[in-house]
Amino acid sequence: MVYFISCFLSLILNKIEMVLPSSLKTCLLLLFICLLNVSTISSKPLTNETVLFGGKFPALYVIGDSLVDSGNNNHLDTMAKSNFPPYGSDFEGGKPTGRFGNGKTIADYIAIYYELPLVPAYMGLSEEQKNNISTGINYASATCGIFPDTGKTVGECLSLSVQVDLFKETIDKNLKKMFKTQPELSKHLAESLFMTAIGVNDYSFFYNKTMDANDFANKLLHEFFIQIQRLHGLGARKFFINNLKPLGCYPNIIAHTVPRGSCDDDLNLAVSIYNAKLRRSLTQLKQKFSNTSFLHSDYFNFMLGLRGPSRNHASSNLLNTTSPCCPSVYDGGALTFCSANSSSCTMPDKHIFFDPFHPTQLANFMYAIGCFQERKICHVVRA
């Protein structure tokens, strides 16, 4: 019932927003957040709903960057950490875990939807824990990307190829102990869900407007699919692939645009070229691997939809769509995350960005509605 109320309210807010005075808009937002209750959302879909992408996955394996990092960077020598307040203020228990936001990530909501436990960070697990976990592991690492050197100027991180290496190590050292025969192991891998959310940091660290956007996208996509085919070779058959976010509309970028607050349309165009190539390539890969399934998630247009008009600096809806919650006063500095002494807003769920580079829990929850309830974001790839 909570899930239905949340979905219903998210649909009607835009309809009535324009006819309300500003004072009532704030009250309605507070009511919306109370009913949403994002930290206690029911994990069960509506009774009559067909589960998207089939469901019944025995495990969720997460490959990605800070959008879905659940704590791996806590254990690495890097400046890119989020294991301190104000991060995690709305997570279970109100404690920071290493997630780059105030609460759950989109990977968490994917696990909830498919009735799986929240996926633990690989780097935080003991060998004994690794030997006993059969419901999935998270390998995602903040600042890293598809190219092996992406993010290394900030410190250690796990690149895409290293994350796949660690998954192979999980198979060889841990899963083979749990599944005594090769057919049992192969069945587990083939029925598990493999989520990817990675690539935007490659644009953040390496792309500039003097480059050919097509060439950059082609090189990045080539490296990405090398690792997807490695995962396929290891036994993965069900993939949940997110495209890249509209980087040009994020607070760390729009703090420097003219007029200030407007999206960098050239940067968004470069990212959208990669996204279009990714979508076409998934269709081709589906044709190549007939026994493999792909779910494509259009994260780019989801975040654009929340952000609103490119040139509109002032938020035009109930949410603050341009300024991060943390730091509460953002000057466009080089760091794209909060520090331990950063001041933060009192109501993160009035923002779509928690820090200059990452969404709030509310934005992530709205993604889950768009993907799983409305089904406007996520679509099964057909050959």
C-alpha cells in the first residue's frame, strides 16, 4: 500500500503544482515525504503486477561507480569517501555506510524490488563472509570508471576491469565452495542479475570539448563491452545496464556555466552520443548472445526530467533541482563530495542532489518508481 501511495502521489504532484500558492506547495511536499517513508518502503510489488525482467533472481551483483558504491572506498586509500556524516543521515539507523548520499542508492532499490538483501560491499567482507554470501556482492567504487586510469588522481579505486577481476575471484575462491558441482554454479550465475552503472567519471576526468565526441564514445564503449563479454564468459546471462547521467546538469558543472545554473548542453550532447551507441550496441549484443537478456535503464533522461528546463536556474517544481543539500552553500569548488565538516541542509528530500555529484535518496526512490512502477525508464532489450 505504501508503494502504491508513493507512486500515486508522485504522479499527481506535477498536475496540481501550478495551481498551488508557494506556501501550500511546501506543506504538500512535507505530506508527500511523510507518506513516502522511503526508509520503510514495502519490498513487494503490487499483487497483479508482472515483475519487470522476470525476477526470481538468486543474487544481485553490482558493478559501478559512486552512484552505487555501498562502501568499497571505505577500505581504499582515497580522498573519495563518504563514511562520515552528513552522509547516511536517512539510511537504516541513520549511520554513514560509504554510500554517496543521505540514504539508499538505486542499487538498493533494485535489490528491494526483487526481494533480495541489500548487497554488501566486497572490500568490507571477511573471507568467511564471502564464503557464505550467495545473494550478491557490490564491487562498485567511487571515482573509478571504464578506462583503467580514471579517477586515480584522487586515490585508489576499483576500475571496471578490476571489478570484473574481483568477481572472477569471488567465483574461484568463494562460490565454488558453496556450489559443489559446475551445473549448480552455472545455474546460479545464469539466473543472477548483473547491474552496471559506470562510465560518467571517464567523461569527468578525461573528456574535453576539443575531442571528437564520437571517437571518445567509441573507445569507451569498446572497453565497456570487453568487460561485459568477460562477465558473459564467466557465466552471467542477465544484465541490468544503466546509461550515463546528464553530467552537464549536475551542480559541480552548472556552478560554472553562463548563465550560472544552466546546463552545459555540449557536455550533455557528448554523453548522449555514448548513450545512443550503448543502446544500439545492446540490441546487437542480444542478437549475438541469444541466451542472454538485457534490461536498459535510461538514467540520463530520468535525471533530465527531474532537473527540468536546461536554462532554468530557479527550480520550477516542488524540489530544488539545481543546488546540492551538502554543502548547503556550494561555490563550485573542485571537490564533488562533502567533507566531514561540511554544513548540510535540514531537509535532503527537498533536493534531487545530495552533494554536487550524487542524488538524494528521494531521487533514487523516484527512479525506482519510474523504472518498476511506471516502466518509463527501464525496458527489456529486444533483438
